[in-house]
Amino acid sequence: MPLIAVILFSVAVAGHYWDWGGASINSPPATRSIAQISTNTNAPRAQKTVRFSGQISKGQSFEKQIGANLFFRLIPEELGWTISVGGNTGPENNFCGVVTPPYRGINAIHIEGWHFRNLDNTGPNEAGPKNVNAPQKVREFYFVLDDGDYRKAFDALQTLLWPYSKSKQQINEAQSVHAQLPKGNGALTIRDLKLNTLEVGKQAGIDAMTIDVELKFPR
């Protein structure tokens, strides 16, 4: 697949579908069923746990080796970072992005400053009509374990996100493949967070944060 297509699809599975006004575009009917099957069926058998902490500032990348050919990364974005697990192939193959729902809308693997501010950026994000309905300081996610399973998840997810020209058998097969792939699960907890652009009507970004990460691997 051409690099541009990979990048466009990565954006799609990461969940950034926005119109100019910042509202999320309505998801197709397939989204709910995808979220239901995208569970970590291997969690009860998890044997290996990796824990680490770190600090990161705006514009910086973060990388930690977590396996023989497996890396946890924070990829810098304009307003924060994207959580990524992958091999040596680079951050465009994000092992989290293809198995962490929802695949449209706000996704926990994206950490952006405005998630922690209310709708008009006049104060912290709190319950009520100005709540932005975004994940907060604990970000939970899943990830596949190698490039082969990434490709399987990627291909299955294409069918599940765009099922309109697919047969029922193709959709069922894609659901089965996607659900049964071995998955690890992780949680990133933000312990200290420094925001920028705290101005009414603008989107806040992140200057720095301190994190704790816990990753659990299936058998």
C-alpha cells in the first residue's frame, strides 16, 4: 500500500474525524459492533507485565523497548502525543491503532491538551454541559504483538469500517480474525500535566507531562 494511503488509514483508525468547527462526524452503523468485538480475549492469561515511568516535553518523542522487536512510543503531535506500540518499521504501523476502539471519534491513544479543558476552554474539564467527553488522565489501550498480526488487524478493520460492498461471510470472517488476534493491553497514567494556550475559544495543548505506563502481554 502506498505510504499516503497508509497514513490516511492510520488517521482513520486513530479516530480523528473532524469538520472545520471541531464536531466529530457521525460514525457508520458498523462502529458499535466493532467496539463490541475489539476486546482483549487474552487478558486472563497475561503472564508478563512491563512497567516504567517517564517525563516528556512538547515536541519530544519518547521510546522504550518492551520486547525483542517491540517498542512503546509517544509520537509528538501539535497538541500533545499519540500512544504507539510497534516494531522497527516505524510509527506509521501503530499496533494500538488497529485494535483500540473506538475507531471513529475521540480515542484514548491520542493525548491532547483540550481533553482536559471544558468546551470553551474557560476551565478544567468537569461534568456538565461543557464537558468535552474525552478520556482523562488514565488511558487504556490494546495492541497486537508483531507486524504479521498488525497486517491481519489492518485488513480486517478495513472490512469492518467499510462493510458496504462486502458479503456477510466476509464481514463475519473479518470479525472473527480481528477478535481472535493475540493482544496485549496497556494503561498510561498521567501524574503531572502542564497545559498551554488556556485562552477562551482556543484549543489547549500540552507543554509537559509525567507518565506511568503498565503493559501486560498475553501468553
